[in-house]
Amino acid sequence: MTETHFKKGALKAAEAADLSASVSAILTELEAGGEAAARRLSRDLDGYDGDIVLSQEAIAAACARVPQALKDDIAYAHENISRFAQAQRDSITETEIELRPGLTAGQRLIPVQAAGCYIPGGRYSHIASAMMTVTTARVAGVPHIAAVSPPRAGAVAGIPDAILYTLHRCGADRILALGGVQGIAAMAFGLFDLPRADILVGPGNQYVAEAKRLLFGRVGIDMVAGPTDSLVVADSTADPLTVAWDLIGQAEHGANSPVWLITDSAVLATEVARLAPLCAAELPQPNRAAAESAWAGLGEIILCENRDQMAAQADLIAPEHLHVQAADLDWWKSRLTAYGSLFLGAESTVAFGDKAAGTNHVLPTSGAARYTGGLSVHKFLKTVTWQRVTAEALPRLAAVTANISRFEGMEGHARTADLRLEKYTFQSS
């Protein structure tokens, strides 16, 4: 038996429109026009004419308006995210090794000097994205962290108070009420007295993603992210209602967010297919419309013969979020190889990782988990190497280098090796 599409999406996953020309034109305008162009675009696109660079007084006032209960919850999540990021940082170290007598090599871990964090601010207020990006950069040791977020109607300081509080608590050095391409450009080009960003991170809409893609090379980026996606692997031990809600809970991101169920149980597949639309119907608007569209157009249920086939299908899809609700979780943990973040057991849920558990929620989408992981302290660290040579290692090292160089036809390289063989071994003898 091969896998069967018990439910297939009515649409192909939405592909981002070709925005390159328009985004490129906006970036060119911003680089040439600087802050004036950024202010003009903010007025035209976001209808915002307030302060772009938020003062410490405005931030303090916003922090004072945040309810203490929410501050406590943010503190809980921030501590988990910070501790996990620190554990990641501690897992890599600077290294030095004497490869041969007189030949020593090593690696250093150097943080980038300036990071730019984009915090989405469209339909939802992304408190969690503020924590995931700024906290991770701070733990990595980045000296300057800028954060931008689109201005929101009704926000006293331009950005919602809770996002401002979170950015301040997590350690952002400068906060700008600026969204879209203009927000990305401000960090990349060093507008509003920001240092030019060495790396741009954080999720955003298709304009933000395209701006990051076009700027890559001039600056580093975390990844080019598409619509969020989520996959549940479940066997007959799983609860259908839990599975259905886990799928719909992620489908509410938007009509272009794919969700999949892979199972070896036809009974489970049938019940989840029945329950998922009912779960979506319970959501308030606009979440309901987004979830219903995503489930109808992009939701899939794939029926497999056994767990090996289930795992192979999951690896083939390489989802951003992969949730296993099946027996023998240790087997699944060791077998699965392609995902942005893995959630093991029905007690866990993708929302935990999205908001507060500690692992980062800026993750590869659209199958990119086949070749990369998500945002981590490693993205903000340059692993650079060094070497030192003494006379003891020179004779053999220089001779090998010169021989390989001449074989390759690179005489100049060979002569730099010859020079050291003649000069420095002679002086030390």
C-alpha cells in the first residue's frame, strides 16, 4: 500500500507574487531619499505621521500602561527563551588545537556588531516575535539591537504598549515605529541614526520577506520565510479533537497557511476531517475565515500504512512545525530529520513553542527545513578561524603548499610558501 490522500487541498500552496520589481524600486527610493522617504512612505502606506524613533519617555509611559498580569506572563516566557538561547550559546565554544608541532589553529566566536529585528504588527500584536528576536540577539552578545514594528491605529506611542514593553525588557537599544519595506530599509541603510545592520531577522509579510531577500549579501538575513505551515503526525492513540484543534490553531495564521495530518489510522483521519471545520467555526472573525480558507484550500490528510511511511512523508514535506502525537516518542525523535521545530506528545502543542516554551519560533517554511534550522544564537555569531605557524612546522607545510600550488598553476601562491621556507627556517636554524 502506498500513502493515500484522504483529504487533499483544493488549491496549491499560494506562491508569493513576483514583488521583486516593486520592492526593489522602494528600496532604491529609500536608499536615495533616506529618512524623508521613509517618513513619506509611512504616511502613505500606514497612515502614520507620529514619532518614528520612540523616546525613552514614550517607552516608559507605554510600559506603565501594560497590565502587571501580562508583564508577569512576558517575564515567564522571556526567561524560558533566554535560558534556552544561553544553552545554545554554551553548546559552542572557541577552540584551539595544535595540529602538528608548530602548527596551531583555532576558531573564535564573534557576535555581529548590529542586528535589526522586524516585529510584525498587522492583524496580530506579535509580542512573541519581539522576544524571539531581540532576546536571542542579546544572549549572543550583539552590541547594538534595533527593532522596528509597524505603527498601529489607536496605539498611543505608535506601537502597541505590550510590544514596546517586551522590546524594552528584552534589551532593544532603539525602537522605531516603522513597518514594511521602509522598516527593513531603515535598519539595513542606517537611517534615523541607526548603525547599519549586519543581519536582519524576524518574520513579516511578503514585502518584508522580499526586501530581506533582495538585501541579502549586503546584509545577512535569518531566512526567506513564506507562509507558516504545520504538520501533525498521529496514530490510533491520538485524540481526534486535539489533533483537529492543533491543525486549525495553526490554520488561523492565514488562508495561505498549509496544514497536514499524516496518520496510519483511517478512523482518526475520518474523525479529524469531520471535526476540523467545526473547530474553525468556533473561532471569532477574522480568525475563523482564515482558518476555514486554509483548511478547505490547503489542509491535507495523508493516510499511510505504517510509521516508517509516515516518517518518510513527514521528511518529504519538511514542515516548519512538526507535532507527533503517537506511541514511542523516542523512536520518532530519533527517526525524523526535516523540520523547523519538533513537538513531542499530545501534552505539547505548537502554540507553546510559538509563545513561551523557550525554543525559537522564527523557523524555516515551505520545505526549507530540509537544509536549515530556525533562528538561534548561532545566526548572530560569526565562527571565524585563525592559525599560527612556527619554524618547527614550516619545512613540511611550506613544501606541501608550494607543490599543490604549482600543480594548480598558482605560481604566486607557491612563491609565498617558498619565501617563508627560505627566510624563516634559515633564521631559526
